Amino acid sequence: MEEFQTLLVAIGNNDGDIADPNPVELEKALRMVRDKKSTQLHLFSVAYQKHLDHDFLSIDFNQIERRQEYCDQLLKSLNAIAEALTDDGYQVSAEVAWGYPSYEQIIAKAEAVSADIVVKHCRAYGKVDINHLSNDSWQLVRHCPVPLLLVKNKHWADQVRVLAAVDPMHSHDKPAALDHKIMAGAQAICDSLQGELHVVHAYAEAARPFAPAGVIRSEHSNALEEFLKSYSIEAHELHFVDATPIMALEKEAEELEPDIIAMGAMSRSRLSEILIGSTAEQVMDFVPIDILIVKP
């Protein structure tokens, strides 16, 4: 994966207004722009109010007019941000779309502009400072066809550190190619930000208590070594952890303090979505770090 040339920044809004002229999702997207002239930024916001939704039983001229006013006000805020960026040399477009659910609008826009990455703030439920993702963020994780960067409120360090979570043993029937896509996405982020790339793999020897001592570690170590032959990873950038994937990521997040964790996510059936959650889903809810999601 090369540098990101087309970035779709999904900017959240509140009651038809974008109060912050420099929202964190935009701030981080701008840091990923290496060349202002060749990189296209698409600022995109989804407008929706239930009482203004289209309903042929109740829609009237005044309702349509109020909806248009709502969208116009939001676009005015978005255009003000875009104009300031244009004056600074960026290539920017701004658009507001009416629709529900908003994740469908974001995906449609990403496909329309051939986005290389979608950047979105994964705002939590309510006003409490917790990390639980909104339904729109979850649906983007499951359905967004391009790399998805879900950002939180914590600002990045001057030198961004990216932690790529790989599984060369292909646990849970994960496609082998997904690990290479995770590495490609993480490397693209590092190239854009001139950041530092680390790799983590968990092997959890205790998960197979009847295996001879050291066998699990050896199997995983050999698979990881073979996988990393294609990459230039120094010893201090490799984290080989005897723990479950979730515990390993929580441990490395605390000790390494990465700015971004890059990992894979797979679409599952509705039944399995109800019964089990992937490592990505569990980590995203409880680790207060930005997450780069790549798909098979």
C-alpha cells in the first residue's frame, strides 16, 4: 500500500452545526498529508433529524424547507473549514448528505471518491469519557471496504508509533493475506506520518495445556519469523507475547504507548456477531487508542 492520496474525513456534527473548526478527526487526517497538491481531502458530514425524515404520510413543504435549512447550516460550517484549508494550500472538497443510517452514507461516499482511507471519530455513547463505540462505528468496522481509521480524543505524539497486530498462525480461519494487508496499512500510516512501526503477536501457550513444553512458542515463533522475512523489523520493534491477543494488546498498549493499533477485522454472520466478538471488536471498546482497521 502506497501513501494515502485520497482521504475521506467523516466529520461529526451536533444539531446541524460543527462547533469545533479543527475537529480531532480532521487534525489527524491533515498530519497524514505529505503533499498538499497531490492529496485530495474530502470533508463529509451526514445530516439527519428523525422529525425531518421523509415520510409520505406527513411530509409537507415546510418540513422539506426546514430540512434544507438544516443541511445548509451544516454545509456552511463545513465550507468554512474547507475554505481555510484551501487558503493553506490543501486540495479540499466539502459535502453534506442527508440520510440514515449515517454509516451507509459514509461507505457510499468512500466508494464514490475511491478513498484510500476513511478517518472517523468513534464518539462514545453519552457524555461520559468511555471508549464504547457507537453503532455507526461498529457498522463501519464490519462493512467499510477501505482501511478505516477510528480516532479518539487523545492527540498523537510528535513521532507517531504504530503497533501492527498480526497472527501468522491464521487463527480463527483468518485469511493469510490479511496479515500482509495489516502490515501494508500500518506501513502506509508510518510513511505518511514518518512514524515508527512495531509488530505484536500473541501465542498464549497456556491455551493448549497438554502440548509439550515450548512447542506452542516454537510453532508461533517459526511462523512469525517466516512472515517477517518480507519486512524490515528490528528486534526492539517486535513484541512476541505469551498471552491471549486481547491481553497482549492491552499490555503493549500500556507499555509501548502506541498512537495507533493496526489490526484486521472480518465480516461475520449475524448469528456469530451476536454470539461472539472478534479480537478487534473487544479491543476497540476497551483500549483508548486510535485503531486502524483493514479488511481481507
